[in-house]
Amino acid sequence: MIDTHCHIDQYKNPIEIADESENKGIITIGVTNLPSHYELGFAHTRGYKKVRLALGMHPLLANEHDKEFERFSRLLDTTSYIGEIGLDYSKEGRSTKEVQIATLRRIFRLISGRKKIVSLHSRKAEEKVFELLNEYQIKLGIFHWYSGPIGLIESISNAGYFFSVNTAMIESKKGRNIISKIPNENLLVETDGPFIQYKSREVRPTDVKFIYEFLAEDRGLKLEEMIGLVSNNFKHLINRLKEVNPKR
């Protein structure tokens, strides 16, 4: 099983979470909110086979971006995974909208044509994120916890991007409606732990099994078939990563 978006470093016991993913054989992408967070965690995760750390610059921490960007550039070659990055036009992020756009452009300029997979935050800014992905020809992207327009899902899917779904989505009517529009071949799974509560506790990577169970029942597949489907999607993404021809 696979968890494509989990904030391992934000748990009170990150090593325990990483060990659990490793021991259970759950491929877990540990996204980070700032390059300094990534740098702190890198030494602790480099020995794992199933856990990978992603270099992030969260849009809701826009006031930190300028002073963190040199570190982002310096650390870029230490991972194939970039996230959490993106835009947030909600009430919480509206005041830093222009800074967020400038940062995302800087990041996309750096990674365009390079072997990177990005995990994207796009709350109330889905169309702009999609526009910038196309502008900078960023081919390998995952829309994390998509909550945007239903009508945009088809365009995002046809462009070859993926959507990672979580327990919060399967528990809401809107989330289930969004999931129903995602083609099988564009479907991935995440927890976004520890920021989601499930069964009255913080969600953990092992809880991806509940998402797989929902998806299997919802799409009329056996659980093993759904696990295989998502695994094949992730393998396809990794294979596309290998096909990227670096510009430099």
C-alpha cells in the first residue's frame, strides 16, 4: 500500500511513524512544509527503503519563503519528491496570494525539465495551479486533497496528473462526489497525517487501508485489485520520472 502525502515530521513521534511504515511495507512520502524542516528530517529518513522525504514550501507559510529559498535550491538534488507546494486562496492564505504565486513560479522554474514529482496544495486556487503546471511544463504532479471544481477534474486527468484521496474525502458528500469523477488511472491514496482525525484519533499511514477498502467497494473491485490498481498508478508515475530528459 502507498501513502503519497503524509507529514511524518509533524507527529509527536515521527520515528515511530516512519518505523511503522517501513515495517508494514507501506510506501510513504513524507512531505514537509519548509526546506529547513526537510533538512532536519533528511538524516533520519535516508536509511529507510519505504519512506521518502519530499522537499516542501507550504503556501500558508509564505512569509518564510524568501529566507528559505536558498536552502530549497541547495537541497533540490537530494530528493525526487517536491511537496508540499502550491497555492492557497482561502481566507487563511488570501493576504499572501502574490507571494505564493511568485514562490511557485520560482520553484517551477527550478524543477522544469528535471526528474521531480510534485505534491500540490491547491485550495481555491486549482485553476491557477493547473495553469502554472502547464506554463512551466511540469509533467509529474499529484493534486493532494483536491476540493476544487468538478469540471476541472477531467482536464487535469487528461493532462496526466494524479489525485491523492484521503479519509476526510471519503467521509464527506463533496469528497465522495469528487472521488467519483477521478478516473481509475489517475487515482492515488494519501493520509495527510497527522492533520486529519479518523476514528477519533490522528490518522497514520497504516490507515490507508480504510481508503483502499472504500475505493474497492465504491468501484466494484476486490480489495486486492484496488491495491494493485493504485500500486500500478504509482509505478507508472515512477516510470515517467525515469523518462524525463533533464534540460541541464
